[in-house]
Amino acid sequence: MQTMDTQQTAPTGGLFSPAAARNSDAILGLLSAHLPARGHVLEIASGSGQHAMAAARTLPDIVWQPSDPSAEALQSIEAWRTADPLPKLCAPLRVDMTAPETWPDQTFDAIVCINMIHISPWQATEGLMALAGKVLPVGGLLYLYGPYLEKDVPLAPSNAAFDQSLKNRNHAWGLRDSRDVSLEAKKHGLRFTRRVEMQANNISLMYRRF
């Protein structure tokens, strides 16, 4: 599998996330085992666009649709995309999980959401699950990545500090309990299927539409 160079620099107009550079290989290694060989993936909260670029390189038979509510992020995604055109990486869409009027209405084989749930109000998670229930077919995958609170799993000191820093920045942000996330998913026809421990005290959570 082609790897992302953690020493790369952003193109003109693009943002660079060191975390995205570090975790991209592990995320895509997992996704490659669970996504269909061919299909159409919607990425929610694409941020800098680095994950979208890495996915388009690593999974060349997947049509990858990046999205974000932020104008700065959309500009960055397009800058990365323009600097290294890839045939199945789509132009980014403005999609806001708290604004249903921005949601796409086509069907996707999978939705990928990396590091959004803790850096957004709970309403964004509610919107994400509602969107997944609407646009995923039966068997379609919802993939989440990030830090979570988990029953019977001690909270790492680094995650506890991160949670407090998020709440200091915005009282509506913070690490979510994975049980609450799964309950919200179930309301929209999504069944929890897999948990995978990842680097830096993050986890991957997978759900399937039923």
C-alpha cells in the first residue's frame, strides 16, 4: 500500500495536518479491508484534504467524495486536489451535519468520518447518523475514527487533557461516550459491528446499515 509522506508540505492554498499524515496509513489499511472493491464513498469533515488524497491514491477504484462545512477546508481540499489530480477524487462539497439542506441526496456505499465527533456539537453526530441512515444502502458502511469515552476502558491521561482543552475552547465539544454514539446510530438503522484500537489512544468504530 502506498504510504503518506509525513514530511510532505501543503500545496499553495492548502492546509497541512501532522495528525492526518501520521494516521492516514493505519486508517486506510483498515478501510481497504472493509470497503467494497469498487464504489462511491462520502467523506464527512474532510478537513485539510490529506485523507481524501491518500484514499484516492491507495484505493484507485473507489470514487471518493470529500466534504466539509468550512470554506477554508474546502479551499485546502481543492488545493491538494489541483496540485495532484487523481481521476476518482471528486471536487469537495460543502456539507454541514447540522444543516440538512446541505446534505447530498444520492446513495453512497460508505461514509467515512475522521476526527469530527469530538470537535463539533452533539447535533453534528445526530446529523451524521441521520444522513447515514438516509444515503447508505443495506450493508453500507459508516466508519468513524477518533478518541472516545468507553465503559470499562480507562481514559488515557492524554485523552483526558484533550477532552478538557476541547471543552475550554467550546463547551459543546468534547469526547463522546461510544455507547451514546452507537445508540444514536441504531435510531437510524445502523448496527455497530466492529471496534479497532488505533494509534495515539484513538479507536475505529464501524457500523452497517440494516
